Amino acid sequence: MRIPLIALASGALSVLVVTGSAAQATLSPPPLAAAPSAADPAATAPAPMAAPAAAKRVFPTVLTKNRLYRSGAVDSFTCSPGEPRAGSANSLKAYLLKVARCVNGMYARQFRAAGLGAYRVPKIIIRASGTKTPCGKLSNTYTAHYCPSSQTIYQFLPKATIRNPWGLTLAKTMAHEIGHHAQQRAGIVPAFNRLYAQARTKTARNYLSHRVEQQAECMAGVFLGSVQESLPVVFEEWDQVVDWAAKHASDTVHGKGRNQAFWLERGYDSQSFLSCNTWTAPNARVA
């Protein structure tokens, strides 16, 4: 078994941009970043979590009762991108774009089922050099993020990743980023941005960031669960990814590693976006 590369496993961590006076500051949320890695599904999906009273008062229905949650279980489907070839940036790029087509196809179906209208695919830019993007800077540690303003995913391929690619972690990262795009198209990211700008404390902003990031991680789990036979998702490698996240993935933007691992597995086991409603979960589950 291979050890997950931290460079593959993490997303972009950006400095908050503050404008205006100290008394009247407008906060821009950081780029939406990839979280760390590695019978009838509807009948076995975990029950939605009960919403705390505070969540019911604060969060709008576009977050707590989004139509995407009612799109039904994602049926297992075939996604066979092959294996990325060690030492070839072009091979990794081709692999990621094949995975992206699968993820986008899944969301196109679920958006139709949810009555959310036509799903528009995001633009994807994958680079082996150059880390600056309109939403900030990528690095060897934080390799991918999503820019809502341009609906574009930026993915950087460090040299270590090119030398030793791990398909499962690459696929999870791409699924996480496209999850952010699906959140944008479903109205979740715009609502998050408004709440983030209104939040009065750093703690409140952090919890909002945790909810949107851990939801995207759960959505990545839904995708990987639905293609586990064809991708394929090897059980031993999946266990490594989840275990690594639980022990090492904690950061301010994404929250505690054990919660990221929880939501990733919740999505994988259920294959249903109904299980990814982080907005009604208690703070302890998204800390």
C-alpha cells in the first residue's frame, strides 16, 4: 500500500482579503479548496441530522433544504479513467479530465432529477508549473481550489505528484473541487458568501468555512462510492485515505481531520447528497 502524499491530499489555504476601515470591513472568503485525502443506496443512506435551533434560525433554506438533497441516490455507474502514468504530467492531466467528465455527468443527472435546471460544467485549468490564479496562489501542499467568480477549477501538479501519482487521491481532489462548483450552481456558495461577509467573529467564519468544505468532501465521497467498482476504489487504499484524513488533515479552513473523514465516508457509504447536509449538523460535527 502507498502512503498518501500530503501535496495531493490538501487544498488551497488563502489569506482573507479585508477592505475598508477597521470598523467597516468587508471580508472575502478564501478560495474554495480541496480537502485532505484519500442493496438500494437510498434505503441505506444515513438519516439526515437534526438541525440545532441555532442552525434553523441562522441558515437559509437554500442551505438547509437545498433541492440537490432531494435528487435521490446516485446510482452506481461506470467511470474508467485508467491509471495516471508516473513521470508524465500529460498523463495526469488526461486522467483528471476523464474523472471530471464522470463527475460532471453525475451532477447533470442529479440536477435534472432535483429540478435545478441545466447543469453547466466548470472550466478546468491544470498546470505543472505556475501557481498564481485569480483567487490566490497554489503550492506544493495546497494544490487545488475553485474560484466561484469565474466558475473555474485550478489544479497544480507538483513534481512529486508527477513522479508518484496516486489515482484515488487525484480523483478525490477533482471530485471535491467540482463539488464546490455544484454548490455554486445550486445556490449554496452564494448563500455561504453572504453569511461569511456578515459574520462578526473569526470563529463564526471558520465554522461557515468548515460546513461548505466538509460538504464538498461528502459530495466527493458520493461520487467515489458510485464509481467504486469501475474507477476502481480499492478498499485498502480507501481505508488509507480516510485514516490519513482523520489523523493529519486538520486545518482552519476545513476543520478537524476526523470530521472531514466522517463526511467523506458518509457520502461514500450513502451515495446520496441527502447525507451531505452539513448545514443542519451540530457544530461539534463540523468543528
